Amino acid sequence: MKVIKKEENARLLENWFLCSLIVGSKKYDKDNQDKILGILEQYCQDNDIDYLETYALLREGENSWLSTVIEKANKQRISFKDVCNHISESEVYNDFQDASSFVHGQDAISKMQPFSFYASICDKFYTMMSYIFKAIKLYPITEEMAKEIDHLEVELAELMNKYKECLDEI
């Protein structure tokens, strides 16, 4: 959503939606895929969009809708890391790697660590709440709400610091 907000491009939002239809259709059987793609084709005709060009552009994967704003260079597809770099949010990718290590990690530590220790559970909670605050800030909010979120973020950071101090004493 931050890319769409940054680019301020209605066509990009439309490409995101159309790409979601194309990529999402792959999980259905052939008949339902054909129905979804038929709806997409009709939408393109109704809106004077080149269906074949759109389909070719957007069928390459879940991030292919970004190809008009992010250069693929010599890669086959646009990665989540490319997206994070585009919006200058490299810490988002680092948090994503940390959060998904449990799913993608093959060693015992990656599988057990996220839920075995209070510190790792607390870190996951902190990361989750931080992204909830970031997501809220993507939308227009009142100055009062922004101040409240800032206050909650400070309280969350203070809570984490207190928790880490308790761990250091143990």
C-alpha cells in the first residue's frame, strides 16, 4: 500500500487489483480460472485496456504489477526486497525475514526459538504492534489520533526496555 501511496498512480492501483485476480485464479480449477480471466478480459474491454498486454505483464507473479515502477534488472521477478528498497524501508524486509524464519527455516533453532523464550515472544509482539501503527498511519488520520499513536509507540518502546532490563537482571 505504501508503494501505491508513494506513486499516486491510479493505473498502478488497477494493476495491483488485476494482478491479484490473475495470480489468485491459479488456485482454482480450469473452469473457474477461465471464468475469472473472462471477467478480467471483459473489464479490460469495458475500460479500453489492452487485455493481452495486461495479462502478459501481470501473470508473472504477485509483484509483477510493480514492473512499471520497479526495474527487474536481470532478475525473473520483482522480490519483496525490491519493493522494500523502492519505498526506502529496508527494515521492513529485515523484519519480514525474521518473522518468516520460523516458516522457512530448516534448523531446530529456527523452528523452536520464536515461541520458546519470553524474549522472542516479546520481540514478535513488538514487531506486530509496530506494523499495526505503521499501517494505521498509511491512512488519513486526525492530528489527535497521530499523537495518540505516537504516545502508544513510546509506551511500547518503554515496555520493551523494561522487559530487557528484567532479562539482564536474571
